[in-house]
Amino acid sequence: MHTIIDRRELTKGDMISLTIEAPAIARKIHPGQFVVLRVNETGERTPLTVAYKDDVHGTITIIFQVLGKTTAMLASLKIGEAIKDLVGPLGCDERFTKVGTVVGIGGGSGIAVLHHILQGSKEAGNTLIGIVGAREKALLILEDEMDALCERLLITTDDGSYGMHGLVTDALTQLVEEQVHVDQVIAVGPLVMMRAVCEMTKLYGIPTLVSLNPIMVDGTGMCGGCRVTVGGETRFACVDGPHFDGHQVDFDELMRRNTMYLRDERTSLLTSIKAK
Amino acid sequence: MTDAKTLLASSLEGTELSSFCPHCHEALNLYDPKTRKVWMRLHARAAERNGELLLAPGYDVVDRHVAVRFERQSNLELADEQVVDDLLCPHCGVSLIDREAHCEECASPVGRIVVSVQSKLVDFSVCSKMGCRWLGISQADEAKIKPKVKRQQKPEQDALLRTRNFQEVSYGFVRELAVKEAGRCLDCKKPACVDGCPVGVDIPGFVRLIKDGQFVEAARLIKQKNALPAICGRVCPQDDQCERVCILAKKDQAVAIGNLERFAADFERETDAVTIPRKAPSTGKLIGIVGSGPAGLTLAADMVAKGHSVTVFESLHEAGGVLVYGIPEFRLPKAIVRAEIDYLRRLGVKIEVNSIVGRLYSIEELFETGYDAVFIGTGAGLPVFMRLPGENLCNILSANEYLTRVNLMKAYLFPEYDTPAPKGRQVAVLGGGNVAMDCARTAIRMGAREVTIVYRRTRDEMPARTEEIEHAEQEGVRFRYLTGPIRFIGDDQHWVRQMECVQMQLGEPDESGRRAPIPKARSNFLMDVDMVIVAVGAGPNPVLFSGAPDLKRTKRGYIESYSESGRTSMKNVWAGGDIVTGSATVILAMGAARKAADDMHEYLMNGGGPWV
């Protein structure tokens, strides 16, 4: 059992941050790696990328958007309550090297994961520029943290309620037009966003790292549910990833694979609401 | 009432009695219409008088048990316990006394005649002492006239009914059937079955105990060699092991050893008779086990009994490995796995779930934190795909994923349990092993209208247990032999809709010893499918190795083992089971773990020695 030490609502009722007691995992986890958790005995195994770790206090922090039954259950947990199963660290340990200027692009709850990865990239000596996007101002998370981490931070909102009116790719275009030299792009967020970023950076020839979030069960390479086509080869995101060269990823396939259980997810959520 | 003695008595009773003189072959029968009994009539001599000795079988009831005895009559007016001097054939007059033999009860001389029991001729001895209760048949001969009892079938759920639920298919023996089946065992002097068992269970021993009604003792005897009898009784390939070499299998059907093992273990558990055996005094040694599957659990049980402290690390949230994620509920109920693992916990085995060795701790770190030895039993859980075009379409998944969703995550109880499983109306399962059968039978239960096993060779080459194939056939699974898929075709939403296949013919045997399938030219055809389960094999579990770069591995990625007992390239690290051999069976993994345990114990207690 892993106790919840801290709980915050980053946006009203939608984006939740949970800090969980997990000393052994906190000691070992690196930026970009994930954990699989199961809230209770009947729960689903759910992969979530870690946003912070604190190896002194032995905690990890996950940030997620409430989308389905599991995230709704997680969101309903109070401080002092516990998660039944938590396993990790999972995924490849991506060791960051110095490449120069890195543009980190995050969307939605992906900003939390991006923040952790950029921390690793900064420790390697890179100069960071951040681009974060949200549908509207109220849904934007970790603005201050990102601002503190990056030399420069560009903010976009779909409705123009804050920062640039537009998408993260528009901010990237702006950087390119300013002739900022970019050595690497790291993109974490919804698949459509990552696909759009990759299409652009491919055009400009900027190496791009993406963090994928396919459906998985065990997270240790045993089910193969998380397979993605990267450069024409089938790879398992859980053990070969979750970071891949974005230019090689078949996003269309992944987007369709991620809809496989859409109907079941809805059933699951509706049944749990009815039961209440 | 089926033991040899009763059978003998009932054969000799009534008008069908046939007893003969071994010398002139004349019948010794005498029918007495008054008593309506058939007697055996011999000539007897006592105190220089000649007369007749008549014997007829009868029954006594002693302590509510029927005991067989022989009534004796003689016109020689002999006293009780008096011994006659000679017994002769009334026809040829030859003495029947056998100097070599004697009564097994009172050691008096015996006369030897021949009787027919179940159309078999057996020697029958007549004790020369009046009133002797010996039945006249030696223990050696008793085995010969074993009643011919057919192999008992364990009751099963109706085939149609069971395709609608996940309850166990076979119910196992009830006591009466178990005792009857155990009575079939010949109790051979050199039991081949024990050699056929990878962990060397004393099979005749426990079968004898079941025959005598000592069910709990039978279970305890098995547990001396096998810590998981309720599981092995259900999933061992007995028809390739103990039952294959059973002497009875040569002429008839083998003793149902697996079912008897299951019966004893179930009886012990269901009657709450499980006790904890005495442990050896603590050695102070700490053993780390990676993986809580059959190999890891066996090693844990062995080492804890030898007095070591044992911790098992399991990456999933439940212990049991393939027993909980792979083998379906209807073949091995998870409550039984849990009970067996609880037993190990009570023995003192610590199990840490959600602990990935290789990620949370490296093997080096285990040694640094005080472990004296490590055993790796991580199994073959990496799904193998066929690398065919279209294999990543939606609703094409590995057997591992399907079984894990349904078994471990209980998708068959969705939405009560949160994990869904893919559904299909026309399901194709690729492969011919036990895993393929498990997937097909699971898909039927999950509501598929049509499930087809697509296999490259024929039924004869299929590696699955015969019982599993038969069960699948009974449940309506279709089989398409000599067929291999070559690509998958999806719709505009990227869901699988068709599978292109090619027909095969069998050529020369390949390195596996089975005839190699060769595609027939221009035999391509399309199969309509809306779900495909790939069950063509498994590779080594990958996640451990990131924490053990020094561990030498074979070309196929399994751990290289440098001794019979599974020593690896890392000092004080043993490995066993599928992670060394590739996909095999539960019991072979347990056998490997037993060898590793013995070697590990020796090595730790005798202060090491050269490693390899």
C-alpha cells in the first residue's frame, strides 16, 4: 500500500497532482520513466509517467487529467488514503546528453512529464526553451515551474485566453522564424500534438524525441499491447520506450490502437457512476 | 468390495467355481445341492486315515467389514488346529503338498491346486491346518488376479454449459472413485512412474495411502517432493511423464496419477488438514528469488525447509507467475494457487509483489544488501509475434495479453473489474500449444461465435496436452490444420477484418524433430476474422536484464547455464525454468528448481568451492 502524502488540484477538478509515498521507486526513477498503478483490488493496471520524485522524502508525484474510471478513482483519493499497487520504475532510463539548445513542447497533462524530462536535460547542461499549450487559460499547468526551468517560455492557448492565440506548433514556427538555433525538440502531450510537432521538425531537420503513452497491461514487456511501429519495426513502448525518435513513429497507427477500448472505457465509467 | 481377496472368494462361490488338480487337470468341484454350495474336494490323510477335505468360501462380518474365510469340512473328525499329513488329488492320487511353500499365516505345509479367477488360472494353496484362516493365495499371486477395474474418469462439467462460465471444467475424483482408482495400482517393485516424474514423487506410496483411505497422509507424502500438488495434479503433462511409463499403460490405461495427486491435495486443503512441517534450524543464509512462478516457488519451499531465509520478488501485483496470469481459471482456479502460495507463506517464505528486480534493485544490489544467493526464475513471458504485414491492426493481440487481461485482471468479470478484454465474433487463434488451447477456450467463454485454431502442421504434431485438445474440440473450437497466415487485412478504421492464409504440406523433419510445414504454391485464401490471438510461442522476459548486464545469455536470449543445477555466469546466481530452457512446462521448471535448491544448499553450507 502506498499512502497519498499530498493532493492538489492544478485546474479545477480536472488536473490532479498526487504525491505518493514510494521510497524504493523514488530512489531509482529517472526523468521520463513511468510507474504502473492499480488503485484497488478490482482496478485496472494503469501506466502513468512520473512528474517529480523526491528521494529524500521517498515520494513520487504523478499528474493526470481525469479521463476515465481509474483517473476518476485516483482523483477521489484523499491525503492519507492509499493506492493498492504501485510498481516501477518502468521504461528505458533515457540518459540525457548535452546537445545545445533544447525546445521542450508540452500539451495538457504532458507538461508535467515534459517538466521532469527537461529537468534531466538541464542537468546534462542544455539550454532550454519551453513551449506549453492548453485549450484555455484555466487548464494550463505548471507555468511557474516551467518558467523557472527554461530560459524562455512560450505559452499558447487554443482560444487565445492567455499567451499566444494558437497551437504549440505556431509557437514553434515563431521560434524558427526568429532563426533561433534548435538542436533538439522534446515533445510530450496528446498524440495529435506530437504528430503535428514531428511533421514540422522533420521539415526543418530537427531531431525530435517524443514520449508515447500507448495502452499497456503489465508494463514489463509481457503483453505486447503497447506495440508501436517505429521506423517500420514493431517496438514495445514499455521496455524499448517510452521515448522514441518522433520522426520514425507511426502516429496514425498508434492513435487508432489507442481507441481500441474506447467503448469499454465508457462502459466502465458509466457503471461506476451508476453504482454510486 | 473390489480387492483381490473378495474377488477370489466371489469367483469361487456359486456354480462357476473351477478348481483343478495341477497334475491331472481334473476338476475338483463338488456341488452340494443341500447347501447350494460348490466345494473344493481334496483327498486328505491324517493319522494314517484317509478321508476328504472340503473347502468353500464364505464371509464373516468383522467390525462392519466383510472378511473372507474358507469353510472347511472333513469326514476325518479332526480337531481344531490339527494338521493333516497329506493332501492328494482325488482323481490321480498324486500328493499336492508343495515342499517349497508354506502357509503365510501359520507356516503349516500347504497343498497346491489351481483355480480359475476371472478366466485367469492362479495357484491356490490349501493350508493343511484345520481352522486356519489363510485364504490360500500368496501376495505375489494376489497382484495377478487384480480385479480389472477400468481407469476412472473424473466427472466434468457439461461441454455446452461450461462454455458459458469460467468455473473449473473437471470436478476431480470423489473419495469412492479415488479409492477405486488407487486400487488399480500394481504397486510395482521398480516403479517406472517415479522415474517419469521430474521431481521424483513417491507415486506408489501416495497411491497406496489413498487406497487405504489415508488421504491426508497421501498429500503429505507428495509434499515431501512437490510443494504444489494441487497445481501439478491439474496442469502437469502426466500423459508424457508418470502415466506414460505406468506398467498398466502397456495393456490397458495408466493409473490416473495426476487426478489422484489432485484428489489428495484437494482433500487435505478442503478438510483444513494442512499443517506446517518442521523446519531445519536456521542457517542465517538469505536467499533472493526473482520471479514467483513454479520454479521460484519450488526453490522457495525447498530452501525454507532447509533452514534458510527466503524472499521472493514478483513484478506483478500477485504471486504465482504463469499460474495466475497465464493458465485460465477454468483449468486452474486461482483460489487454489492462492492457497498453495499461502502455504508457502506459512512455511516462512516472504513474497514481495510489485518488485521488479532489474529496476527496483539490481542483482548486485541484492548481494550488497546481504543476500547470499540469488535464483532467477523469471520465465518465458515475452510474447513472440509473427512479423507479418498488418499485425499491429486493432484486435490482434498476443496470447499473453489476452490471457493476462482475462485471468490476472479478471476481464471476464468486466465491468465489475475495470480491465476490459477485446471481443470478437470470429476469432482466430494462431498456434497449437497449450497456450493456444487456453486462448481458444477463453474466447469461447468470452462469447465469440466462432473460434478457429489455425495451425501449420496437423493434430499429431500439436504440442498441446491431449486432454486440452479434446476439451477444446468438445467445446466447439474449430481446427484448421496445415494452414499458415501470411498477412492481416484491416478496415478503414484499422481493425482487423480478414486474414490471408496459405495451405501447407509436411516435409522432412526439422530441428524440432517434427515434420516441417512447407507452403503450397497458389493455395492462398482469405479467412474472415475480427479478432486474432497470436499464440506461437514466447521469449525470455526482458525486464530483469537491464539490472544484470554481466549475466551471460544464449543467442536466443535465455540465461546461459553452466551446470545441471543452473549455475550462471554470475557467482552465487542460479537460474532455472523457462528462462533457461525456453517455454516448457510447470513441472520441468519445478524439477530444475529442485536441482538448483540442492546445489545451492550444498554450496552455501560447505563454504563455496569453485563456481564453474
